[in-house]
Amino acid sequence: MQINPKKFKKKKRYSVKRSGSGLGLFAVDFFKKGEFVIEYAGEMLTAKEFDERNNNKYFFEIDSHWVVDGSSRKNMARLSIIPAGRIAK
């Protein structure tokens, strides 16, 4: 018996589309309140490193000491709008 890997692949519940202001992440399914949607990934920087490297628009401040550099193209969450204070720690 052969297993079809596509059968077990998790369906993405979002897609990348172009809007009037550029690329964005759009939901293609409903999400329950508080449900995990996507992880904002990237290199963790100290506040000092951030001040030295502040050269792109995909930085996400965790607190006064830590910042995530989300500029990698692998980080699809950089195209989302994350409401302030809604980060899972």
C-alpha cells in the first residue's frame, strides 16, 4: 500500500494576495477567537542590535529588550497585521 503525502498535508488557511497597498496575508477560512494563525519568525535582536540595524520595515518589538527581524522571505507573517498586545510568549 502506498501513502499519499498530499492527503496528510495540512491545508493553509491563509493566502498571499496583492492589495492597494502591496502584498498582504488574507484569511481563506474562519478562525476561532484566540486560535493560532501564523508564527512571526526571524532573528532575535537586542535593542542595541536593532538600533544598529534599523534598515527594513519588518521588525517586530517583543518588549523593550527584544526585537524580531522578520525580513526573511520565509517569514510569511511579515505580510500580516498583528494587533498590539496579541503576541503569544
